[in-house]
Amino acid sequence: MKRQLLLLLTAVLAQIAVAEADDRERRHELAAQLLEAMQMEQQMASTTEALKASIGQMVPAGAEAAASTGFLDLILAEMSYENIRGEYVAIYAELFTAEELAGLLDFFRSPVGQSWVEKQSEVMMRTMQISQSKMADLMPRIMEEMTKDMPQGVELVPAADAADEPE
């Protein structure tokens, strides 16, 4: 009797494991399709180009500009869609059920979903501009708050000349 119960329990656990593996595989497949429907690769490319342009406007022209944006090229190469796609799929597959992923996929394949995808980069750009403007307005108050309790004569950022002086 114990042996039969053990065999039955083993069979049930094996079926559960197979069902969980099938569900996990289905969620990964749906998540990959969802990223495609969301045009995630194009969205990231658009964001990357906007970031490059934004940094390019902040850096002075000349050789220094090329050197100072080299770090950005390194980061963007490492953070490219093809390098992180698998991790994105895993996140979506972990956070959403198969039913939720299927619903999202239906939405993003719909005309309204495609309209959302097409306009999302513009929405992001405009909201980033608002955030940057708000931060620029806040910066004097932030600096004041950071320095109000500092002892007299201590600078938050060392003077450029002081960094060049020998010790």
C-alpha cells in the first residue's frame, strides 16, 4: 500500500513538473512575441538615438566631444537589444501569467496597441523634457539644501584650480 501511494505521489509530482515546464515555456514564447509586437527593439533604438543627440548637445564640439561620448558607445553596445532581449523575455515571463501575456499580445497587435507603440517614444521624450525642466528649476534649491548645513568655507564641488595644485 505504501509503495502504491509513493508511486501515485511520484506520478502526480511528475505531471505537475511537466505542466509547470510547459507553462514556463509558453510564457517565454508569449513574452518574446509581446516584445516583438511592442516593437521593443525599435523603441530602444529610438531612445538610444535621442540620448545620443541629447548628450551631443551638452558636450562641446571638437576632439574632447568624441572622447567624452566614447563611454556612451560602450554602454549602448553592451546594453543593445540583442544583448538584453533574453533577460527582457525572462522578466515578462516571470511577472505575467500566460493569460495576461496573451491579452497584452492581443492589445499590442490591435490598431490601438500599435498606435500606442508608435506614439510611446514621443510620450517618453516629452515626459523626459518635463523632468529635465523640473530638475533644472529645482537645482538651485537642491544646492541650497545640500550646502546649508556645511561649515563655512567648505565647497560642495572642489574648484578646478585646487584639483591641479600639487599636494
